[in-house]
Amino acid sequence: MADGRRTSFKRTSMHKTTITSQIPNQTCLSTLDISAQIKAEQEKRAKDSSTQRDDTRVSLTGVGYDQDIYGSGNKFEGYSTSLPMDDDDDDDEEDELTKRAAQKKLSSYTAPKEVYAHLSSVEDEDHDPFAGRSESKRIIDREDDYHKRRHNRVLSPSRQDAFAKDQGAAGSDARTYAEVMREAELEREQQRVLQKIAEKKKEAQKATGQDAPPPPTPTGRKRRWDVATPVVAPAATSSWNEPDDHVAAPTNRWEETPKADVKKRNRWDETPVASHTSSWDATPRASSGVTETPTAKRSRWDETPVAPSGMFGATPMGAGQFGMVTPNLAVPMTPEAMNAQRWEHEIDMRNRPLTDDDLDAMFPTTGYRILEQPATYTPIRTPGRKLTATPTPYTGNGFMMQDENLKQNYGITPTELEVPGGGNLPFFKQDDMQHFGKLLDEKDESSMSAEDIKERKIMRLLLKIKNGTPAMRKAALRTITDKARDYGAGPLFNQILPLLMSPTLEDQERHLLVKVIDRILYKLDDLVRPFVHKILVVIEPLLIDEDYYARVEGREIISNLSKAAGLATMIATMRPDIDHADEYVRNTTARAFSVVASALGIPALLPFLKAVCNSKKSWQARHTGIKIVQQIAILLGCAILPHLKNLVDAIAKGLEDEQQKVRTIASLAIAALAEAAHPYGIESFHSVLKPLWSGIKKHRGKGLAAFLKAIGYIIPLMEEEYANFYTKEVMPILIREFQSPDEEMKKIVLKVVKQCAGTDGVSPQYIKEEILPEFFKNFWVRRMALDRRNYKQLVETTVELAQKVGVTEIVSRIVEDLKDESEPYRKMVMETIEKVVTQLGAADVDGRLEEVLIDGILYAFQEQTTEDIVMLNGFGTVVNALGYRSKAYLPQITSTILWRLNNKSAKVRQQAADLISRIAVVMKTCGEEKLMGHLGLVLFEYLGEEYPEVLGSILGALKAIVNVIGMSSMTPPIKDLLPRLTPILKNRHEKVQENNIDLVGRIADRGAEFVSAREWMRVCFELLDMLKAHKKGIRRAAVNTFGYIAKAIGPQDVLATLLNNLKVQERQNRVCTTVAIAIVAETCAPFTVLPALMNEYRVPELNVQNGVLKSLAWVFEYIGEMGKDYIYAVTPLLEDALMDRDLVHRQTACTTVKHMSLGVVGLGCEDALLHLLNFVWPNIFETSPHVINAVMDAIDALAVALGPATILQYVVQGLFHPARKVREIYWKIYNNMYIGAQDGVIPFYPSIDNDDVNKYERTELFYVV
């Protein structure tokens, strides 16, 4: 332990109740020994009082009531209460004595170093304190540079459809496959030429020495008093010509002579340097001999101007501007005004009238002639753009038109926007004007062409989908889907795809637009062929998006696109991108091809893959082809097994390619194939074992990592003897790479070690002697705990090694690290021990290791500072695994828990309470009921906890103790505990609610007799609010508790409470109430509930009647066969409900009929069910989805109870009805019945007489035994 007080058992006497069984018999001690012990205990209490909450009670009668709450200390203690006038200590960081004095002065309170570093790095004028609060929803804001390369791609012109009869359908600018390939080749050639030019330039620079870095500019040392001289530009001389005194360091800072050099900026204050142009944040120096004026100190925390001068602002401009084009009379100007004036001056100079000489200099002398200006031409003498050139009065700002206070400026978006001639549309964002601006043109549709009208219709629908309300979006999506072929593929994609390429697109908008593409692909089918490449340019980036659901959407779109366009079109479209110059394009193309393979089948794509992987034209094509195979293996998993041999043969040559990148991707593809095929398919990899083995010996760095990964995934596929041989051969290389600093290599080495150790052929003795020493030496270091991926892989590998060598071998090597200084490292050790002990148990742990383990876990548990469940899980797992062997440590553990339950920190108290719930079962196993009773009393006293997280943990600990110790032995008694829990039911925190309702339900189930009926009714009223909880587990526990309470005190009072709750407006509350009523009926027999329930149906209130019907549905679902005794009683009620005008009445009644029918199959209730069928059948023509589903379910259930023959007689009447809608419904019912009861329907088909050609009579069906 870290100190003695954490292992002391005697400090439990500080609590209100003590564990008397732990106090040793002290009758034989002398008075002197007792006095010494008392004195030592008092000193210990005084020492430890700083971490205890001894003053948690407020003294209401004392004088210092405010001091009890707010404290009596001086809140300004440790702070400077005045600002010294000549405080120059902070100006010179190089003065060691001053730094020590400053540190000594601020020893009472010091902010963390990272806070100072952050404040010093913040730009005062540009810092926005709320910048981190608002998270941007735009996709481009969370993309890195690699993902932003998607914006470099352009939507190319549409391509011709080789299979279309009308080749003009794709447009006049549609390109053929040959043209596309020529353009791709030209682009690659251009890249090669540019690359060669760049290489030649580098070679030329190296030859002439031009790339040598320029000599550093010497800088003088910063002055203490800010005495500076004007900056003089150094002459371009060699370093050999520099005088010696230029670089000589002064011996003393007071003897330093200022040099003409670049001056460092001081942090706090600075006298302006006389220069040609004045900085806007400093007082300008006039041309007269006025002395220098220092700037006022600027506060870091606000922008309030300090020390304003006269009537001007904080930054007045001097009078030296009378030489400008239009002089101003010393008007105060802001930097923005100065900037605008400077730009206007430049624009005026550029747009000055050009003379004939100027024009002759710009244009050729031949081929142009000078035109005479029109007679009606009148030049603009005073354009509005020159308003700022007009002099204003001395101090006035002139008239300025006020901006309109638009709602958009305050983040309030208007709900609708009136669009001329087009009805109401959703709001426009500023970014939408680029795409939907045409909708605001006041043009008459009668004067537009058909194409323009179609374009505006599509725009209007897309705007509704993108920015509209859910109802508006749903209608627009249905419209654009139904009319997709009418609008045509061209107009649709020309509107949708630029929207998806917009840099301001948000995640939700992209999701909606992708959904539009998905819907219209089904309708357009083969019409999308000319636009496949455009669609791929937009959709392919989704395949590498960070969001999992975006990747799934992208795969779905490309899959549907490939089914619509066909394999030939997809290959012809993506072929030019396979050897594209940009690696981003090749990466996304490979992933898209893998999706095509999954949609159309690997065999269809195999010939193309073999050709690409063996391409001799460019290594980029081979690289992309092999990457396609890798992505196919990742995407399809074990579905590649039938084609594994062909895929391996296609990429085998890549392992010996001349290009390093091709060899690397080939080995990674082999690894992906082996991982997908595990544990089968070793025969398919025989051809690549030799190249892989030779590659491991030849490669280094990333190439070696890829080859090792491939070998690591193939070894588990081998038989035992071969796996053992290859493991022993590859292990020296792995052990050598244990020391590699490359993070990627570490991950791969750990993975390969895990896979090799997991094979059957590797012996535990080999792992102990050859692997473990180097493994723990190189990997079990603190740095590995800082990277999450390394952390996870290391834990998994260590657990796999433990499977071979046992618990003791692993735990004994890392148990000492539970007391390491680094908390992330301690956490990694604890997680490893937890997983090893969970899988292998603690039977092999000897006594000494057991002591060290418990001691280390206690230390790690007490020293944790982060809210992490790892330490808690590890503690609970180890103690539970030790079982009865942990009895000797329970007093120490309990003492630690009691100590931490009284800690000031809420986090510490929460962890202590959570630990009780983990070890309660072990305490029962060890026979420590008395200790648990004491813990129960302590927890009972802490039920007034103010932090909800801590209170939830305390309730969870109480629940664990109640479960283990039983109701009769529980201390405090249940009759005292439950009244204390009832008010906590009002707490709205989810953790508190869940643990409290579980505890109350457990008491109601097992110890209801210990509490009075009145108290249970109080609990019932509080439970009603629980039915509104957001978490389903809380609602379920509350509903079950109603059943327990009803079983304890009878259903009448509980039922009255629940029936009254049916009148509330909240639907979720009513639904949970109906479930509770059904559970009460199941618990207390239905006859105790049904009379009151049927009587409540007479209340003429819609919600109540729906609630009663819903309750009946739940009741008959729960009671099953018991329903045969009550079916005739509720039939009249169901008749009324099935004839009601309200749709919900009929829907709920059909659900009730369904559950009732399924419960009484074969119990002789067919007459009542046939009667109810006559009321259900007229509802088959309902159009509401919910109602028609309930009707179909009821008919299917009645077919089970009455037999398919009865339903067939109803169905036959409408199968050949002249009305199509009638026939559709009847055939739907018939098909469902045919699927469910085919053998029962056939004997009841109508009998048809034989004719000359066919024989319809089935004589075997007329056999009677």
C-alpha cells in the first residue's frame, strides 16, 4: 500500500457504526498501551481530516451560518490586491533571480502550465471565446486534406451509351469510350512531363548549388528598456565579410550597445519605432520633433479602449495625409476605412482613362481600328463608387444607410418564402442561391420553354427535400420518384450532382440527396448509363468517409447503379480511372469496383481483374487491380471462398513486382484474403508461400510489415506441424522487430504474435522461453498505453499468450506495474489482468501472488483520477474469481470502501459504492453477513446524497446487498428502508430511477409483507410518473413492480390508480398503463380485473376506451389458454369496438381478436371467433397502413383457430371480382393463407368436373375411413 492508513482496520471507528467483530480483544493490554493507542488514533484523525467530510451538517443555531456554507477564509488569499506601477519583473524572462522571486510570490495559487501556454498563444484581437462551442455541421469542415481532394474532381460531360438505340439521347456533348481514354492518356502524359521538368530543375539546382539555404540573418539581443534604433537592411555580403563585433555576445546586459538590427517584439510594452508607415495600433509620429508616446497597455480579456485621447477614437490618424488624392480634414479613421481607401486608390489608378499610346502598347498595331463613340454617349462624371472620395466634415461620419435587421442575422430562419408563380417553398440559405436562385426570378411560365419549366419543377422538389419539413420532404420525394422517367435522367442528375459537390453541404442534406439518387435509380434503370461517371464522382468519396452510415449509403448507391447500368458499362466507365495520376482517384475507384463485384458477382469481374493485375502498361493499374481484390476480401468476407484460388493466382505476381508499392499492396491483399477465408483455404495459398517467405528475408520497413502481416494471417490456416515450423522460422524476425520504433510495425508484429500463439502447433514451453522475455521487455512500457490502438492490440495479444502459458506466467510479470506512476499504464495492466482472469480463472494463482495482486489492485483503485470503469471491473473480477480465498482481504477492502464513502470527492464516493455492488456476492460466499449489514447501514445513511450519479451507485449497492442477504436479515429493516426510497422515486436522473425502481420491485417481490399497504399505495402513485421515463428499462421495471404490488396488497386499489391514469393525454403514459393493467391481471387472475376494465369502457372518452381495448389485447396475449373462460364475456365489447367510427378502435380491437384467437386454438370457442370474424371482415378495404396490418393479422390468427377452409369460403367470393382493387385485397389474403396452410387449403378447393382434355377429379380426397 502507498501509506499505512489505507490498510489500517482501526479507522473504521470513525464511522457512525463500527464492526465490532474486527476489534481485537484488548483486555490484556495495560492502561499505558491503551493510552498510547488512543493518542496515536487521535493524531491519525487529525492528519486525515483534510480528506473527510466532517462538516457536512450546517449549524442552524450557530452564529457563523454563512461561514458554514460559504467558508470563513479570505477569498483573495494568494492574489495580488494591487498593481505596482513599476512592475518590470515579467518583462525579462532571462533574469533568473527575478523568475525565482515571481515563483515564490505566486506559490499560493498557480494555474497549470498548459493554461498559460494556451493564453499566450491566443490572438487578442481575433479570439472568439464561443468558437469552440458551436460545432459546424458542414462536411468540409471536418475533412482532412486527403478527403478534400474530392473537390479537385469535376463532373465530366456525359458519355455515350454503347447499348442504346438512340445515341443522341445522352446529349450532343456526350463522349465515346475512345475519347475518354485519349483524354486520360493525355493527362497522364502531362503529369509525366511536369514530373520530369521538376526533376531536371532539382538536378540543375544541385549542380549550381542554388538550393543551398541562405545564411541566417544575425539578430541583436532584446533590450530591457525597449530603446530601439531604426531597422537597417543588411547588405548582401558573404559571411566571411562580416565584422567580428557583429556576432560577438556582450559580456553584461547593462553594457550592451544597441545595434542596427531586427528588433524582437516585447510581450508587454513597446515604444513605437520611427518608420516610414505607422502601424494602426500605435500613435503615429508627427513630422515635428514631438517626443515618443508609448501605447497604452491592452487588456487580454476584453477590447475596451484604454486611455482614449480627446474626441478621437483609440486610434486617431495624424495630419500627415494631406498629400492624398482627396484630402480629408483629420477625420478619425478606422483600419477598415484606411483599407477601403487604399483599395479605391489602386482601383482608380488601374481604371484611369487610357490614352491612344497606352492602347497601342497593349494591342497589336494591325488588325484593329478605332471606333467613333455614339452621339448619345454621356460619360458618368460622379459614379457612386467614388463616394468615399468626397471630403466629409471635420468630425462627422456622414450619412450611412442602416442595414435591415433580417432574421437571418440572428440565426432565425424564416419558415416560408413566397416564390412568384410557384407556391410556398422552404427557407433559402445564402448558399442555396447559387443552385436555386432561378426560383426567385419573376418570370411567367407561359413564356418559358418546356425544358425550363421542367428544370424549375425539379429545383422546387429538390429544395423541398433539402430544406423542407418532414411532411413536405416526404411528398416531394414521392413525387420526384414517381415522375423520374418523365423528367429524364439528364435534367435530374444535372440538378442533384452539383448540389452534392457543393462545399457548403451538410451531413443531413447529403443523406437526403443520396436518398433521392437511390430512389430514382430504381425508376430510371438503364437510362442512367450516360451519367454513371458523374454519379461515381459524387458517390465514391462516401466509400472512404469517416461515418459508417455514409459508407453504407455509398455502397448501396453503387450497388444499385451497377445493377441498373450493367457490368460492361461500369467497367468501361471506371477503366480510365484505374491508372489515374491521382492516388485518391485510384483508391476510391478500387473500393467502387469491390462494391460492383459484390453486386454482380466475383466470377463476372474475374477476367477483368486478371488482366488489370497483370498489366504491363503501368504499375498504377497493377496496384489498383490488386487493391480491388483486397477490398473485395474485406467487403465480402467468407463469400470469397469459392473464388479464392482464382483471386490468389490473379495477384500472386504482384509479390515479385519491380515496384515496391505493388509488392506491399499484394502482400496486404493476401493478408485480407487469408483473414476472410479463415480457417479454410490453405490449399489456395500454396503458390504464394515461397514469394512471401523470400520477401520477409529481403524487405525492411513498411514492405516487411506487409509481408509479415500476410504470413501472420496464413499461419493459422495451416495444419499443426506446418504452423509450428513456420512460427519458429518467423519468430526471430518478429523478435528483431519488437524494437522497431515504427507504430505500424508494432501493431502488425503484435497481431502476428497473437495469431502464431493461437495456433495448435505452438507449444507453451516455446512461448515461455523464446517470446515472453523479449515481448514484455519491449512492449510492456508506458508509451504503449498512450496510443489507443497499440493499447488494445497489446492487451489482446497478452491475453492470447495467457491462453497458452497460463494465468500465473502473465500476471506475475505485470502485477508489480499496478503501482506504476502512470495511470494509463496502470489501467492497461488492470484491463489485461481482468481479461486473463475472466477467461482462465484464478485457480493457478498462488498465495504470494494473490497478496501482491490484491495489494496492487487496492492501490490502483485508490489512486485513479479518471472516471473509468476499467479499475472497477478489474477489482470485481479478481475478487469474484478468488471467491472464498478473498475472505482474508475483505476487512481491508471494506475498510477502504468505508473510508472512500466519506471522501469529499463525489467521484471517489461513487466508485466506492459501485465496488460494493461488485463484491456483494463474494461477501455472502465468505459468510460476512455481519459486515454486509454494517455496509447496508452506512449506505442507508448516505441516501441523502446530493449528486445523482453517486446516489444511483448507492442504490445499486443497496440492491446488491438486498439480493444477497435476504429481506429478513437486511439491516436496516425493510420497513425502514422502503419509506426512505419512496421520495427518491421523484428523482428524474435515469441512473437513480433505474436502480431505485429495481430495488423497490425486488422488495415488492420478496418482502412485501414487511411494509404496510398504505406505503405500497404511496409507491403506486409515485410509480405512475415512472411510466413517462425515456428509458425503456425504467418503464419495464415500473410496470413489473405494479404486478408485484398488486400481488401483495390485492388488485383493487392498484387497479383504481391505473384506470384513472388512462385519462391522461400523454400516449406513452397510457400505453405503459395498459401494460401494467395486463400484468396485474396476469398476476392476480383475470377475473379480478376484467369486470372493472369492461365497466371502464362505458366512459364516453376516446382515450379511456382505447386504453381498455389495449389492456384487453395485452391481457389475452399474457394469459393465453386462460382466455377461453373470458372470450364470451368480452365478445359484445369487441363487437362494439369493431363497428366504431374511430380507426384506432377498430385497429386495437383487431389486435385483441388476434391474441384471443391464438390463445384458444382447439379449445371449442369457434362459434365466438366466427362471430367476431364477421365483424373483422368488412375492414379489409381500409387504406390506413396500421389498420390494414392489424386486420390482416387478425384474419391470419382466425385462420389458425377456425381452420383455413372457413377463411377460404370468404376469400373465393372476391378472387375474380371485376374491380381490380377488390381482387388485390382478396388475393393478398389468399396468398398469406396459402403460404401458412397450403396442405389445409387444397382439399377445400371447389370441385370441377373432368372434361375431354383434363382430369380435375381427385379421387384420393374422397377416401373415408
